[in-house]
Amino acid sequence: MPNLLIVGPPGAGKGTQAVRIAEALGVPAVSTGDIFRQNIKEQTELGQRVSAILDAGEYVPDSLTNELIDDRLAQDDAAGGYLLDGYPRTAGQVEFLDGVNLRRGEELDAVVRLVADTDEVVRRLLARAADQGRSDDTEAVIRHRLEVYERETAPLIAIFAERGLVVEVDGIGAVDEVTERILAGLAARGVAA
Ligand code: ADP
């Protein structure tokens, strides 16, 4: 079973697609954002440490995030493969994940890059804010998250491109259509259920 990443700006639809693709391929979808939000909701120690960071649209320190991923990927359901959503987001996290894979005796199989322009992602995030009231979806925080993404995370795609792993998919369109595009792109690389 494959080891996969889905990358793209906030609002590109990573979370929505990750769940569908993971289900189709029989691997768990692991979203660091979801795990942090769940911990905040349950007021765990981790939740208390990261709550203000998420609200400000900043990144949680690598030390915390890497440990979280290390634990999560060690669970049984991820033994055969995984789809990571929202991780790695920094150069330090890429390096850490490389180490995890080395220990597993595995490599990444593909990196899905979900492409959506800034106007569209801002529109979606504002709509989600009105809808779900996520505390990091205010307009000022959205803008900041996009800046942090462009500065810290977008440049990492070049690393995966150099490794020949990137499957680029247009994220604009109906949810089902985008899922089909991703599955087709992965199948073309030999990644299929
Ligand atoms: P989005 O894709 O809309 O930006 P996520 O749900 O992926 O939202 O993440 C929400 C927040 O969780 C981020 O803004 C950040 O504060 C924190 N976070 C998630 N993943 C990471 C990560 N890999 N490294 C650091 N912080 C993270």
C-alpha cells in the first residue's frame, strides 16, 4: 500500500480529497490540522499548547508536530501505508519524514499537488468561516496563513518535484471530479488500490 502526501494552499480542498483518496486506496488519511483541532476541543495538554498558535495562523513548532506524526504513523492502521494531509509543512518536517520512512524501509510513492488560485482559496475559506466558524478562518488570519504557506511550504514542492514524485491536479471543479482526477493521476504513476 502506498505512502502518499497531499499538498496545496489552505482552502485547496486537501482535507476533503484526502479522506476520499485514502478510502479508495485503503490507507488512513492523517491530517495534522484535524489532530490539533481535536486536541484543542478535548482540552488535552497538547491542545492547550497549540490553541493560540492555530488561532494566529502560525505553524506549530516542528518538535511537537514531528513527535505527533511519529506516534501516529507507528499505529497499526498506518503499517501498510498512509496519506498525510498538512504534513510536512516545513523543511525540518520533510527531513523528519525522510527519517521515518528510512526506518520503515520505505519511500514516498507520490505527492499530490492540489492547485487552486488565491482568489478561489480565499473565497472558499471565507465561505467555510461563515459555515463552520473555525477560529482560524477570519479574513486576517486566512491572509496570514496564505503568506506563511507561500513562504514556508510552497518552496518544499520543488524538493518533491526533484524526486519525481509530484502529481499535479487541478483543484477547481466539483468534489467528485477532483477526486477522479487525483485517482487517475495516481493510477498513471502505478499507485492504485
Ligand atoms: P489549512 O489546510 O486550512 O491551512 P489545516 O487544518 O491543515 O488547515 O491546519 C490548521 C493549522 O494547524 C495550521 O494553520 C497550523 O497552525 C497547524 N498545523 C497543521 N499542520 C501543521 C504542520 N505540519 N506544522 C505546523 N503546524 C501545523
